[in-house]
Amino acid sequence: MVEIFEQHDDIRTFFAELLLPVPIPRLFTYRVPRVFQESIRTGQRAIVPFGERKVVTGVITAIHEQAPREYEAKYILELLDTFPVVSDVQLRLFHWIASYYLCTAGEVLNAALPSGLKLSSESMVQLHPAFSFEETPYSFTEKEALLLRTLAGESMDYTAIATLLGVKNPYNVLKSLAAKEAIILFEELKEKYRPKTDRRIRLTTAYTTAKPLEDLFQTLATKPLQEAVLLRYLQLVHVMQDPGSNAAGLSRKILTDDPELSDSSIKTLVKHHIFEEFDVIVSRFPDEDIHDTPVIPLSPLQQQAHQDILKSFTTHDYTLLHGVTGSGKTEIYINLIRQALEGGSQVLYLLPEIALTTQIVHRLKKVFGTTMGVYHSRFSDAERVEVWNGVLSGRFKFVVGVRSSVLLPFDNLGLVIVDEEHDSSYKQQEPAPRYHARDVAMMMAHMHHAKVLLGSATPSVESYYQAQQGKYGLVTLDKRYGDAQLPQVVLADIGLERRQKTLKGDFTGLLLRKIDETLQQQEQVIIFQNRRGYSPMVNCEDCGWVPKCVNCAVSLTYHQYRHALVCHYCGYKENLPQQCPSCTSARLKTVGYGTEKLEEELNLHFPNAQVQRMDLDTTRSRTGYETIIDAFERGETNILVGTQMVTKGLDFDRVSLVGIFHADRMIHFPDFRSYERAFQLITQVSGRAGRRDKRGTVIVQTSDPEHPLLQLILRHDYRGFYEVQLADRQQHHYPPFSRLIEITLKHADKRVCRQAAETLAESCRTNLPSVYILGPGEPAISKIRNQFLMNILIKVPRAAPNLAQIKSTLLSLTESLTQQKEFRSTRVILDADPM
Ligand code: ADP
Ligand code: ZN
Ligand code: ZN
């Protein structure tokens, strides 16, 4: 434990700069206690007092002898690490993210560090109520007393403790005790996140040779219980044949779980120094055995692509692999990863945050075994701490992970693969930092002098444009692996079927027929519909009344299994009324199809088939995805119906039909990326069909079969789609021809919100002459959680000389807005490259 209030006189005084996980755009200077002067290094974590009697964990970014001018530096309370846990490159990256995505480096640090690696007043309060510094019914002194009682027991007062510690001012005692309390609590936290250990038992060295062991049996002849333990141990651990096996010992649990052995005789043997106990650290992750998977030889086309990628790496930092679905991109990645690891560098493989991780992680585990770390948002915090530490210690040279794995402490990255680079789940929406993991990965790779491979069957327009411009290398794989062909896409005309009266509900006769045929042939079906719940809307047939959320400007979605109307934006829930509250009619009907209703109707149409739904509601548990995917893989499920989750990356042998229930809503969504998204989504989900020898079929239900986008999808014409999109983007100054910054203003009062937005837009127009400014306008959903919303869209022309300058001007304009009295409680959110 550390003496915090020491004398400082003759010797040099050191100060440390700390990055704290707070939304304040600056570093903080603290005094380094003498005990830490030798051991302090940048990248270590430290606990420091912050604000009014709070403590936080920060990271040391610099050490110097310059006392701060404006304030009296406080002491560092505790140094948490012997070695740095945040690398220099990481700190540079955090600062880059902060300036590019208009947030603070502290917010980035906060997002990066798993909670197990940071102690704060909040986490301490959870452990110990005495640490609550919020307003409490206690007066200050009562609170002190409470603290002291907890710390020192009932009998002592703090003057006594002051004497004990040799400190004069009792207030300092309190502070120092608070600090010590922090440290005690930190010990508890450390305990909580302590690596998992296994208690082992082994013979002490005195008994590891034949003679002493024989003598020991003599001694134990009259003690059959102890003898039994010894015998069992020797049965399981071959001490004589292999002395090393004694060193590794035996899990104590194996002995205690044995009903024939008594625990107390184990204890006695330990007490008499015949056995000794020790702990070994074990992983929280299952130690899957690596079947020495034979290297899968690449096909000639894959080999060519592999060579082209390596060649591109010699001239480009970034390379785009445009490979159609099922072309075998993953096998190429595996080869590249293996090579990079053999070269001694770290590798990061980024995946979108979705179901597909289950299948791919499984495939990679077989090849890379325990050197591979997996970083996933569904992991517990302790598991995330283990991955973080594993990257630091070199245990994990290779990490497969979702968005946030770009924030891990790599220090020697050689290769980054961004799979499905077009996927919008790479962009963090809320809270700050609102970063795009693909773009951060590219900056990170640049800092490490590493290579980046972006992969997709449907590259984003932005990335493809860069490749066309020669900024990124481009490698193309336009055939599926083996004999597999791209699926046949067929449009099912909803309008026509309605006129011909072959429509059943919203199912076209064509889709129903195809499903039936597919099931007859013992093959599987995937149906995609991008709406969860039963019906997206309920409406009164007599007066047109529609139930709306009380907090948001949206209609409520009916969920049958919960018998409730639910808001998908704020979670608000109410019962479906028996009659219309507006006209008392009982004729309330559900409108439209969510995945629940699809599931129900599929069950009615195909009573012999097993139908499984995969959406947010069925995958909330940690293993939700896995269970559903495993059952489908084993063929126990015949039809899988779901939201976006069924569209990405899945690889099944027996899926020969994919149905897209409603293409129109996707295409007509009011956003400049809606065509791109629809193209990607429909192509990706189609890509799940017929991935082996048999050609698959995709049925797209639409009321607009002549739509040019659908025509492009029919022909699998990515290039055609790209050309059309690019022309459109150029004409309307959208990316890649500009960079967007979206400003969202929030206020409980609609009028204030609008005024604030108008004021800000006005000052942007005055101060930023080189950009286009759209708005302010109301977003499609104009109220969420009782906050009214207004948007301003800034388009910065690609050629604008100083993006960073524009961003910092924006920040200061926003700041001066919220300093005006009437707009003080307006929240302003800046989002760079919004998706
Ligand atoms: P993509 O990621 O491009 O959609 P995958 O890598 O999933 O494609 O490959 C599609 C299917 O082809 C997978 O089932 C995969 O196991 C198989 N495959 C790909 N390359 C090979 C190869 N060289 N040898 C054997 N099977 C392969
Ligand atoms: Zn009504
Ligand atoms: Zn709501």
C-alpha cells in the first residue's frame, strides 16, 4: 500500500500526463509519488482522484518535471501495471480517432478498455455503497463517519487514525483513506477479474525418487485413507517414468471428486509436506483441440487471386478483393494469415457483428487453434480482459473480432483483413466514438506499416471507387469455388399475382410453389424479411386509428408471442387494445408482415416442415445464434426465416432456395445509400443459395419488377450497379465525391430544437463557406424517447483542402451554440461519415 501524503523537499518532482476515460478534450497532469518514480512508464494505468472526490483509471501518456501552471497537481493514488497495457501506436490511434470522428481521446479510451481494466467511482459504488459521492441524506461529516467506520471499524475516530498515520490534517486522512479504500476496492476488482486458476496437487520433491517413496508406503501402511490418495495419484501421474509429469501435478478436483477418497486425508498429506498445492492459470476459453487440419489446396483461380494479392501488397497498402459469394475468399484469407503469422507479425481479422462469426470462427479455430483470440461483444468482460492481456503477452498473435477489436493493444501488426467491408455494422452509431472500424483499421495498419485486405462480394461504392482510381489494389474472383454456379434470380410479381388471384396473403403462388418443390427434394430454404415482430402496424378498419409510441414518433409493432405492441426505438410496450380507443370499433387489424407472422404462415402452408425464426427476439441469449445455426446445419430445420441476420456469410450445403419477401421497401427507403444497401442485401442473401454442385434459386417478391436495380440484381451485374450509383453520387455530391458530417440536435421542446438547428446552420453557412449545408430538417423519425430531433447535413467536397480545420471549426461553432442561454440543454451530436 502506498503512502500518499509524503514530504517532498529536496528531490526532483515528477509529473505524469494522463489520458482519462472522460469526454473532456485534454490530458490531465498528476504528481508522481516518490515510490512510483522508478517504475512509472507510459502506457501503464493509474488510479487518480478526479473532480469532486471521485477516482478514475487513466493511462499515462508522458512523464516530465513540469508542474502545471493553472492548478495544483494532485497525486497519482496507485499505479496498476508493471508493464504498459496500452501501446504507443494505440495512443496515437486514439487521438486520430478522436479528431477524425469529432469526439475526445478519453471517449475512445473508455470504449477501448474493458471494464475489468478500469476502476471508477461508479464501479466502486457497485462494490461498496460507502463510496457513493452523489447527493446522499448524510451530511458531510456523517458521510465521513460512515466511510471511517467502514474502513477502520466502529471504535476509531479519524483523529486517531491521523495520529496513527502521522498526518496532521484530519481532512487529508479522509482523502488518504478514501484513496486507500479505492485501493482495497481495486484489490476486490482485481480478484473479480483475476485469471481463472486451477488448484493442483503434486508430490514434494523429497518423494519423487524410489527409495523415499517406498519408505512412505511403509509409513502409510497403518493409514489406509492417505495411502489410497497416494495410490490414486501414482496411478494417474507417472512420477517414476516421467518426473516432469509430477511437476505438472494433478487437478485437486480430480481427487476430491473421487467418492473413494477423503478430502481430509488430502489435507493431511499436504500438511505433512508429502503433497504440495499450487495454482495454475487456466483460460476462460474452451481449449479446443486442434485437429491438425490438412492445408486445403487452393484452386487455380484462388491461387491466382492469392498471387495477385501478394503482388498488390508490394505496391499498395490497401487492396480490395472483389470475389463473388462462394468464391472461396475465406480460404485465401487463411493462407494470407498463415503467411503473416509465419513472418512473425500480428494479424487482425475483422468481421461484422453478426451470426456469421459462429461459422467462420469455427473454421479458423480448426486451423489456428489456441494462438487465435476471439473478441466479441457477446463475451463477458472477464473474457475480454483475457483477450486484451493475451494480445499484450503474445499468447494471441491472431485476433478474429468485431468492430471494437481495432481498439486492442497491437504493437506489431502485419496484416488486417476486413471481411464484408461494405457492412454497415462496422460503423458505431451510439455512443461516441462513432467510428467506422474499416476506416480505423486502415489508419491503424498505416501506423504499423501493415497491409490491409478488404474483402466483399458487393464492395461499398467508396472502396470500389478507390480501387478504380488506383488508390487501392484490386483483385477479382468472379467464379464460385468448384462447380458451383451463381444462383438464378427470379422476380415474383406481386401485382400480377394479385390480379390473377394467386396471391395468398403476401405470399406469391410462385414462392409457395418453389418452397414446396425444395422441401420435396429434402433441401433447405431461407426466407428473408427485414422486419421483426408480427406486424409492423395495427390499424382500425373503421376510423383508421394507428397505435403510436408515447415517446417516439413511430407506430408500434405488434408482437404476437408477447401479446403486446412494442416500440422498436425505445422499448415502450403496451397491450393490444380490445377495441379502437378512438371509435370503439372492434375491427382492429394487423398490417404487413414481420418475421413472426411469416413464421406462423409458413407453418400453416407447410405443416410437415420445421420452421425456425432468426431475429433479434430469438437470439438474445449468448448462444442464441449458435443453436439456431447448428440445428439448420444438421438439417433439423427445413426453413429458416429471419431478418438481416440470415443474409450474411452463412455457408450451408443444402440451401437451394432463398426467398426475399419484400424487396420494395428496401429499395425505396429515403436515403442516398438505399439502392446500394438493397443491392448488397439481396445479393448477399442470394449468395446463401446453391453453394455446392446444384444451382440455387432466388425468388424476389416485388410490386415493381421493372425497377432498374432489380434488373441489375437479376444479372449479378455489380459493375452496372456501380456505374449507375457513382454517376448519381457525383451529381448529388455524395461520397466518394464528398465527405459527410451529420449534425443531430436533440431537445425535449420542439421549438427550441428547431431554433437551435436554425441558429447552428446559419453560423455554419457564415463560417464554413467551402462546404455544402443541407437543412436543418426533420429526420424521418422526428422524435425518439421524448426528444425532438433536427438534422443538418454537411457535405465537404473531396477537394476541400483542410478537413481537419473544417471539423475543428464545427466543434467550436457547436460549443458556442450550447453556451447560449436558450440552447444550453440542447444536445448536439456530430457524426463523421454517417451510415
Ligand atoms: P466466400 O467467403 O467467398 O463466400 P467461402 O470461402 O465460404 O466463400 O467458400 C465457399 C465454399 O467453398 C466453402 O464451403 C468452402 O469450404 C469451399 N471452398 C472454398 N475454397 C476451397 C478449396 N480450395 N478447397 C475446398 N473447398 C473450398
Ligand atoms: Zn377506430
Ligand atoms: Zn418509442
